[in-house]
Amino acid sequence: MKKYLPLFVFFVWMAALVLLLLDNNFQLFLKPSFKGLVAASLVISFLLFIGLACHIIQSNNATDHKYSWLNGIILLIPVLFMFFGGQNTLGEYAMQKRSLAASVVREKSPAAEKSPVEKEISLKIVTPEREEKNKNADSNKDISISTLIREFDRFDGRQVSIQGLYATTVSGHDELSAVFRYLVTCCVADAQPVGVFVSSDIGSHIKNNQWVRAAGQVELRNMDGFDVIFMDAKILQPIEQPDKKAVYLYY
């Protein structure tokens, strides 16, 4: 049995890599651009499997290592994590140990300010009725958290609707909760929560790490020296998880 243990370990790893490639399940751990690396790992594992199988067939000597079975189990631990831990998120740990990313929100530059003449022209073109219509259009459909952050000037002071995970507490601010997703630069190990802060009172009926839809007016507020997005949420309701990979935003 010891003789075939390395072969079994390689087989399990190949099966795991195939499952990661199916339906792009690897995106639970890595950003999409790493797909080629996962595919290359599968090819290399297959070649090593074939080479090892040929060696075992030609050799009648089994390994004498007393604890070879333990080495095999250790090598299979990452595979077990992929299947049992891959669907989980950082949950409340994200808000306790990793602050909600605020640096992605940029203040308006002086160059973006309109001159008095431009403002007057804008007031003539954009009537209050049209402005109200634009606000209602934004609030009636969900926008992505990444769009809200990247184009915040467009939504500042308006009613918007977003979907994300709910964090019941925020480290150092018991009066706040958060609706967020994870921004991944490389892999899940560097995942950073990004989203909006909301009053913790409105979400008393929501469980931690539950998917929610939040709607309300957004604005920039200064918190701990950073400009962060705060939503005066009027709606905060549980929803079904959109997709198993929807928790991540890729940079």
C-alpha cells in the first residue's frame, strides 16, 4: 500500500485541479488571470503522475519510510480546504482585523470643479424634474460596489442600491455596520473588504456574513482620518447569494 501512496496523492491533486478549472471554481481563491497557471499545474501534475506510475511498475521495492502515510495526509490538507473551506468568507473577521478600504475613494480634484458660467449653464439644462428623474433611475436598479467606488462623484448625495455581504460590527465603531465585498489583488490571502458603512440600528435583524440589498443616500464622511462612503440606508433586506464567486471583486 505504501508503494502506491504517492501515486494516490498525485491523482487526488489532479482531480482537485480539474474541479478548480470547471466553471472557473479557482476564482474562489485566485483572480481570473491565474487560470493559465492552474491549467499548467494540471499538466505538470499529469506528467509527474505518468512518470511515477512507470517507475512504480518497473520497481518492486516499496518505500521503507515509517510515516509515509502521514506525509500523504499532510500533502492532501490543501485539497480538503478547497472543498470544505472554499465557500466560506472572512465574515466578521474582515471587519475586526481588516479595515474597510477607504483609499480607493478619491476626493474631487480642483480641476473637476465647474466655473460659475458652467454651473449656470448646467442649471439651465438639468432641470429639477430631470435631476429627480436621474436620482430615481439610480435608486431603482442595483449598482456594483466597484462602480460606486470608482465613480463616486456621479453618485455623491444620491439614492443608490447595492448588494453585498453584511458585517454586523466594525472595529472601533460599534454604532456602524458595513455592506461590502472583497477586493482581490492577487489571491484570497490579500482580500480587502470594500464597501459602505451603514448605521448598525437598521440591520438588527440581519445576521453576520449574510447577503443583503441596501438602498439609501450615499455621501463621504471622515472617519479616523479617511474619507469613507456612508449610506443613510432606508432599505436593508436579506437576499439570496447571487453567485458563489460574487463575493469577490478583482483588481
